[in-house]
Amino acid sequence: MAKRIVVDPITRIEGHLRIEAEIENGKIVDAYSAGTMVRGIEIILKGRDPRDAWAFTERVCGVCTTVHALASCRTVENALDIKIPPNAELVRNLMFSAQQMQDHVIHFYHLHALDWVDVVSALKADPKETSRIAQSISNWAKSSPKYFSDLQKRLTNFVNSGQLGIFANGYWGHPAYKLPPEINLIGVAHYLEALEWQKEVIKIHTILGGKNPHPNYLVGGAPISINIDEANALNMERLNIIHKQLKDAKEFINQVYIPDILAVAPYYLEWSKIGGGLKNYLAYGDLPTNGYNDVSSFKLPRGIILDRNLNEVIDVDGTDEEQIKEYIAHSWYEYEDGSSGPKHPWHGETKLNYTGPKPPYEYLDVKNKYSWLKTPRWKDKPMEVGPLARMLVSYAKGVPEVKGLIDTVLGKLNAPASVLFSTLGRTAARAIEAAVVADWALEFYNQLISNIKNGDTRMANMEKWDPETWPKEAKGVGMTEAPRGALAHWISIKDKKIDNYQLVVPTTWNGSPRDANGNRSAFEESLIGTPVADPEQPLEILRTIHSFDPCLACSVH
Amino acid sequence: MEKNTVLKRVYVWQLPVRFYHWLNALCILILAITGYIIGNPPAIQSGTEAFKGYWFGTVRFIHFVTAFVFFFNFVFRIYWGFVGNRFAKWNNFIPFKKSDWKGMLRIIMIDILQKESRPLRKIGHNSLAGFTYFILFIIFLLQSITGFGLYSAMSTSWFPKLFSWIVPFLGGDLQARQLHHVLMWFFILFAFVHVYLVFYHDYVEGRGIISSMGGGWKFIEREIK
Amino acid sequence: MKINSPTYWEAMQAKGVNRRDFLKYCAWLGALLGIEASGVGKIVHAMETKKRLPVIWLHGQECTCCSESFIRSSHPVVANVILDDISLDYTETLMAASGYQAEKSYRDTITKYKGEYILCMEGAIPTGNGGVYCCIGGRSMEQILKEAAEGAKAIIAWGNCATHGCVQAAKPNPTGATPVRKLISGKPIINVPGCPPIAEVMTGVIAHVLTFDRIPALDSMGRPKAFYSRRVHDSCYRRPNYDAGLFVETFDDENAKKGYCLYKVGCRGPVTYNSCAIMKWNNGVSYPIQSGHGCIGCSEQNFWDNGPFYKHLPSFPGFPIEKTADDICIAIGAATAAGIAAHAITTNIRKRAEIKEKVEKGRIKNIEKEEGVNNG
Ligand code: HEM
Ligand code: HEM
Ligand code: NFV
Ligand code: SF4
Ligand code: SF4
Ligand code: F3S
Ligand SMILES: [Mg+2]
């Protein structure tokens, strides 16, 4: 008989995720992933001004803040046929890049690292040896023996205080931790450094959107005006902050993030065979260099990989009502026609209908409905989305920067490309992507400077701002790549108001319950076969689930 | 039944009431104009630097100064409602008695729907007018508390601070402003109808109602027995 | 387990901070919090003697941007807050332990530190349908909040969600999202609105509690006066443009490029209480208005339902989105004018006889004077 274990709350993610897993002979044989919080934002959007939707949808998530705002602006612009000026596209690309870099680093150090790094073991590290290792893997300045011994002292005092705070009741000493104490100490040092750095890089959002989290967006362009001869607009001083942050980000990623991944990975190579899960990958692509309507100009290409076949990339079309659809077979919703779907988002419905157990409860009724996530499918196939999907599509499409970096990393680890289809692969793909985006972001910056130099300071296209210029009815879809994967919003506008608004979000793809045909989505599928040494300390479950960087507020909305 | 009547001159509106009335009308005119500008400032394309201009601040200043005059003039009228003559008394405005409600019904029949042709013989306000003014006074009050409530955030003086409670009560400054703004329209609509009705009564009844707010006298029919 | 926690001073010594720097830090903290020099001694004493304050941070219906904002704090930086100042015993976003172990951390603190811990609430609490819209470990958020509030010394409601309900409470509030203050009574509640609040406001509130051992002075809406007593508009650097009547008419127009006031494109600065214009965001880099977008009023109650965001006057409930009070009232005004005209015409027809009679009969024969006495 399989033993059912429950992990709820799954921590070090965004939001409320619950995993129920069946364990037999130390391995997971079945798993159920449930989102346990809902807000009904799709319901709340009905009847509102489409130009305001970015602000509502941005509040779907404060961790991947901005990506929903971006998707929303594109959705409305798509519906109303608005083309934004090139500078606005660059501003959006810069904000996108800052988000991607910051979110990936936060994820690795603050949400994921403690699955691999044993904080308590770091107390036993030799600071000199730590320093030697640190200097051998990168040129990062903070790597002296004194630096590490000071940190170790601080950590010792912290642990001795008996008040362990966020580290209390962690899985310290678990046999699955494999790193030597010195690398653990480096991990702790960079945990703290990354915490400092992340608050700097987001200043790019502060300049361009006025604040972070939740910077401001604008349908038709970007709200900030360029005027290099004015104190109140985007001028050289403002641009300099952006430039500095981009350069610092690149350095942090190349000198800290990537070396750490390369240092940690060799100790956990067995995780390149665990947690692969689904075999299909979906990316909408992003970072247009010739306007959002020209998909071929995207730095991150669009496409689908089926059955891990990297020789073919299949097209995806959000407006084709036969492609992307959502089931509610195991989700606490109700469709008007009584079916469990699937429905294309333009016909999507959001009516809450909880049928689960009354709280407090011990187990969910996983045979029936058990989650607030809907279940998206592409032509009835489950898809994995995220940095791994993006890197695979880019690799398959031969994006040179991506191909180069992946090959380098695989070379250093002396591993074949197939290791990418795993828990470890997901974590590595995220770092690779951060490094590629760090380079591209500087290109966008330079492009913006050159536009301004050439006298183009346009930032917003206000021709269709006035609702009087809109058609009576309009429909749109806006796509982007959020840090966690393919994100799209669908809108229908009627009489100048939102008639229907549907979001299909990265973690909705990855973390959804099964569809009507019983097919598992990525979280559930990837857990099958994962070893669990001690069911009381489900560290291994966390590793695989965290490799997706779940965001439940996003996924349910 | 035909009756012979003579007109009798009656001193209805005492000087303070007349003074109050015209000052009030002037304040409301200024407040509505400045208020409308505050709510919808005109597009003035200008190359000047901000430090050279202050016109919008001046408009607001006029609004606030006038607001104080308006408010205390109103307070004075309430006081006069207790000490003034019988036409100025507060009980002209509040329909306590059944006959007040009956009167209102008749006014509606006579003046609004024009089903009856006989004018009502009333010296001061007719009961419908009185009641309308009562509502108007309540709106004066609302306008003042929302106005001073909003103003309390920009003032350190104790007086506006007395009204600061209204803002959280209404759910925030925006709600207070929305209400304050809508009430402006009430005054505009009231003034339209009020001025029309004054002219109407003068025209139909010929009792000199317009000039009564000037000199205080009305001309009332008296039957010749 | 015996608690043997170092004081701030000890914690800072462990970091290699010397006494002089420590005193400087205290003076600087004092300056930040607006304490006069004579009060700095108190801070020094507080920092020397206090253990780390246990904190439980719950997550309800939220987007976690309050946590995200919190970790952006620059003074103090958040690593120091959680390693040296407080003991963040439970927060789903950052804690190492999951599942049972996480629940254990929570239980340990609410039992061991009963009456001593600070409860931070991020997110709203759905009360609809028995609380099924937000469950953690099989229990509803409402059940957890009530239990955790029981033994809390004080409660901090982070963000617009916990203070006002925020986006999930916007109409039609499908899950019955409710702010803390409507569910918990009998405990001090510090409301820290904003979507999210500014990072340094969040750490500032915590530092205030730690340093002075009491909650900050609150206004009538339970917000710390230090951060919410001014409207954005009162300290906005574009204010001279407002006073001079220089306005942006539409985004990215000539006026926008000159940084004129954003009032006419919907800025809610005049109706929003927050420190954005004073402290600015992300260590003083900018704030919404400086970056060209009006304030959307994100620290105000109901700000989601005060839209559309790009109109100075919100749309009027029950009317189409683009119609403001002015449009509606102008329509009513037109109807009134038409009514008056119709009435005037009818008067001339229906009252004709009466008017004529009076004009022809010429009634003024006898004029008596009546004294304006009080005989009514
Ligand atoms: C008949 C009386 C009044 C009328 C018609 C009137 C009208 C208005 C209007 C239309 C606005 C613009 C509101 C908006 O669109 O946001 C306004 C603003 C304002 N009014 Fe009045 N008002 C009147 C009396 C008062 C009084 C008695 C006060 C008391 C101080 C007052 C104080 C204010 C304040 C503080 C503002 C906001 C101005 C700003 O923030 O710049 N008003 N008024
Ligand atoms: C040409 C302009 C106006 C004229 C000729 C006029 C005339 C009059 C007259 C004759 C009365 C007495 C009505 C009666 O016997 O029932 C009256 C009362 C009144 N009017 Fe006007 N009015 C004018 C404008 C206004 C305006 C603009 C307002 C304010 C919005 C206003 C507010 C009032 C009020 C409040 C009363 C009641 C007075 C009291 O008893 O305190 N009037 N007006
Ligand atoms: N899933 C998800 Fe997001 C991301 N990345 C968004 O679309 O985190 Ni909140
Ligand atoms: S208040 Fe705003 S920022 Fe904070 S959790 Fe709620 S939606 Fe997010
Ligand atoms: S931009 Fe907004 S806050 Fe600033 S002065 Fe203008 S209206 Fe006020
Ligand atoms: S939108 Fe919010 S961030 Fe500040 S400027 Fe307005 S309160
Ligand atoms: Mg959806």
C-alpha cells in the first residue's frame, strides 16, 4: 500500500501550494498538486476600463511583478490595433530583462538554494579553504578568508542565539545534502549578497515605472517621457542609473550566479535524472527587436517542442481557438454548459464552485476536484513552460547566445544535452537564461540611447486612447514570457468595457491538476519516481517542485 | 365665485435676510465657477516656467476664501431663523404639520402640473418652496463639511480640522471630492429652477416677488368685504 | 529550549561593528525616526538590552508584493532586520521548512512566546463560503488568523490587502475578501496601506516598535502618522506646476516632456495619503509621478473601484465607464432646461386667463403697511 503524505504549505515559493504524494518503497508513485487560494481577478475585471486592466492584473503577482502588466497592455493593444513606438518597446524590454534577472537570482538564492545548501553545515567550513574555492571559481571581490570568517562568526552567533528565525526546523543534516561545508558557506554568503543586490537591479523599474514592486505601465507605450534637457523626464542621470544597474547585474550573474551553479551542480548530478516529467515544452517568446507584431524579431523565440525532439519547433497561435484551451475537470469551477471543458480563453468562464472538504481537512478529494488552478492544454497535450522550455526552444532554433552558453555549461559538467530534461536542468536553464538576458539588456539600453541620439523621443501612441475611437466590439490576446514561463492574457471588449478577460499563466500550465483525460501536468508528472528518503522531511519533493519556481498567486489569480 | 381684492404691501424679507440672500447667491456663483475650474482645469498651453505662474493656486485660494464667507453667512442665516420675523423663522422650512404637506401637494397641482389655476395665498415662502430651501440648507451643510473636510488636509488651523472626520467616514478623499463635485451640480440645477420659478410667480401672480428680495416688500391680495 | 539570544549590540559586535559605529548607527536610526538627540541614549539602551522580537508573518489572499517590497528595504537592509533585529519565525515565502516542519515553527512561537510576538498579516482574508478560498495546511486563513491573533502582542496589517481588502475586495468581491481590522478586535492593529507599502515604511514601522517598545502613533484610520499624514500631492515635486495651472493633457505630449502636473490624466495624488513623494521608492530613486504616471491612489481604501485611473473624476456608479459626474449632471441640466422651457410655454397657455384677468382688472387699490414683526 502506498503511503499518502501531505506537504502543505510548500514554502519558499509564492503562494499557497499543497502537494499530496503517494510513496511506495521510498519513491513517489503518484502526486497531486493543489492551489488552495483564489481571488477571482478574472471576475473582478469584468465591466472595467480596458486601459486599467494592467494595474489589476499586475496585482496578480508581486513576485513576477510587471509581467502581467506587460501582457495586459499587449492584449488591449492587440484588440484595439495599437502599435507602440520603438522606444516604448525598448523600455518594456528593459523592464522585462530586469525582472527576469532579479526574479531568477531571487529564486535561486532565496527560494531554491536551501534545498541544496545546508546552512548549519556552513558553521564547520574552513574560511581559508572557502576563500580558495571561491577564488578558483570566479573573480568576485568578496572572497577573502576574513570575509568568510566574519560571516561564519555572524552565523555562529545567530545559531547560538537559539532563535533560528526563517532557518528554524529546516532539514539540516538530511542525508540528501551533499555539499562540503565550504561550498555551503559560499552559498550562505551569496544568499545574503543576492538579497542586497536584488534591491538594486529593480531600480530599473523604479526609473521607468516609478516603483517596484508594481511599476506603472501604459496602454499605447510607456508613461515615462524622454527629454534629455529636462530634470523631470528621462535624462542622462536617469539613464545612468539604468546603465549602472545593467552592468552590475551582468557582473553579479556572471561572477556569482553562474559560478555557484557550476560549483553546486557536480555534487547533485543524480538530479539530472530526476524530475524530468513532461516531454513537451512551450514558449511564447519575447523581447521583440522590431515590434511585438514581428514574432521573427524576438530574441527569445516562440514555439513548441514535442516529445523532447529538439529537431523540430512547432508554431503556436493564441488566436487559433483549437490550440490553447482550459479544462476544469479537477478544478473548483463550473462552466455554464455543465461541461468540464476544454474552452479557449476567449470563451473562458470563471465561476467559483468549491466542492472540496470543509476546512479543517486532512486530505483533499483528489479523485474529484482538488485545486483552484484550471488545466491548460495545447491541442490536448500538457506542456511544461519556463526557463527550460525557453532555453530548449532557443537551442532548437539555434539562437547563438543560448546555444553557445548551453554548450559551454554542458561541456564544463561533461554531460549530454539530455541532462537538461530534469530538476537540475531546470535550475541550470534559469541561470543560463539570466546570463543571456543580462547581455541583451545592455543591447536594448544601447539601442535606446541611439534612438534618442537620432532624435526619436516618442514614448506613447495616444491615437486610440479615447474610447470613442474604439470599435463596438474587439478581441485580443497578449503574450509574453514571465520568469516562470509562457504567459498570455485574452480580452474581449464590448461597449468600451471588458466583457471577458482570461489569464493563462505559467504556473497554471505547470502546476495544474489533471485534465479530463487523466493526464498529469508538469508538477505532478515530474514528481513521479522522485525518491523520498524520509517522508517526515520531504526535501526531495521541494527540490523538484522548487525547480519550477512555482507561483500560486499567479496560477490561480 | 368672483371676489374683489386689493393688494396689500407686506414687509416680508428683512434686511438681514436680503443681505444673506444676495451674499449667498454671489458666493455660490463664485464657488461653482472656481470649483468647476478646480475640477476641470482648462488646457492652457504655456511656455512659462511654473514659478512664474500661480493662477491655479489663486483660483483655489478664491474658492477657499469664498467658502469661509459662504459658510459663516449660512451660519448667520440659521441664527436669523431663530430671531428673525415670522417669514424668516426656521419653522417655515420644516414641514411639521399635515397642512404643510397638503400645501405642497396643492402647489404641485397649481404651479407645476397647472391643474388648478387659483394661486395659493401665502405671504412668506409657500410650503413647497420652504421645503426645497430646507433641502438646500442641508446640502449647504453637506457641501461645507465635505469642503472643509477636504480642506482640513491642507490646513493647520483648528477650524477646518473640526471636519476632518468626514473623509474617513465617506471612505476617503476621493469619495468626499466626488460628493462635493456632484453637489455643485445640485446648486446649479437649483439656481436654474429657482430663478425661473421666481420669474414665473412674478409673471403669473404679479405680487412683486422679484423685487421683494430687493426691498423686502410683497404685494398680497386682500379681499374687499 | 532556552533562549539565549544576543542583544543588538552583541549581534553587531559579532559582525565586527565597533562601539563607535554602533553609537553612530543608533544616532542615525534616531535621525531616521525623527528623534531628538536627547532621545538617542534611549535607542542605545534599547539596542543593548533587547532580544530579537519573534514575528509571525501570515500570507492570505495576496500577491506577495508586500514581502517583496519588504526585502527591498535599504535602511535598514533586510538581512540585518531578519538576522539581528527580529526573529522571523514563520513566513511561507522565505522559511526553510515546509509542511509539518513549517507548522511546527508556527506552533512553537505562538505557544512559547504567547503575548510577546508580533503578528504580521499580508493579504486579505476571504470569509465567503466558510473560508474555503484560502486554506493552508487544511485550515482556513480565517481560522489561522484568529488563532495567531489571540496571543499576539500587536498586529501589523501589511499593504492594502490586509488594511482595506485591496484588489480581491474590488467589486464584486467574489470571495468575501476582508481586511484584518474587520475581523480582529481587542488588539493593537497597525495599518500599513499601499500596494505595496514602501519598503522603508515597512522596516521603519518594525524598527519603531523595536526601538521604542511601543507601536507608533496612529491616525484615525490606524495608520502610522509618521508615514501617512500627508497627501502625495502636498509634497509632490510637480506641485508648482499644479499651482501654476500647467498640466499634462495626454501622455507623452509636450507638457509631459516638460514634467507638468499629471492632475488631468487622473493623478490621485490630491486624494491619497502616503509618503511616496517624500521618501520615494527603492531608496529614493523615483516614485510613480516622477516617472510620468499619475498616482493611482494605491494606499487608499477602495482605490480599485475609484476608476478609471485616467480620469480625475471617477466614473459614476451605474453609468458607462467613460461617463463622469459632469457628463451625467450636464445631461440632467439639459433635461431641466427643457423642462423649464416646456413649463414656461404651458404657463402661457394654461394660465393665460388668470394673467389676463389680473392685467385687465388692475387690482392695486389700497395699500396698507404691515410691520415686519415677529408674529409668525
Ligand atoms: C456652493 C458651494 C461649493 C461649490 C459649488 C463647490 C464646488 C467645488 C468643486 C466643483 C470642486 C472641485 C472638486 C473636484 O472636481 O475634484 C471643489 C473643490 C474643493 N472645494 Fe468646493 N465648493 C463649494 C463649497 C466649498 C466649501 C464651503 C468649502 C470649504 C472649505 C470647499 C472646499 C473645497 C476644497 C478644499 C476643494 C478641493 C480643492 C483642491 O483640492 O484643490 N468648497 N469645490
Ligand atoms: C436672479 C436671481 C435670484 C432671484 C431674483 C431670487 C429671488 C428670490 C426670492 C424672491 C426668494 C423668496 C422666495 C419665496 O418667497 O419663496 C428667494 C429665496 C431664496 N433664494 Fe433666491 N433668488 C435668486 C437667486 C438665488 C440663488 C442663485 C440662490 C442660491 C443658489 C438663491 C437661494 C435662495 C434661498 C436659499 C432662498 C430662501 C431664502 C430664505 O428664506 O432664507 N437664490 N430668492
Ligand atoms: N506563474 C507565474 Fe508569474 C511568473 N513568472 C506569471 O505570469 O509569478 Ni507570480
Ligand atoms: S497590498 Fe497590493 S502589493 Fe500587497 S499583497 Fe496586496 S495586492 Fe500585493
Ligand atoms: S502630479 Fe499629482 S500629486 Fe503631483 S501636483 Fe500634480 S496632481 Fe498633485
Ligand atoms: S499609486 Fe501608490 S505608490 Fe504612491 S504615488 Fe500613489 S500612493
Ligand atoms: Mg485564468
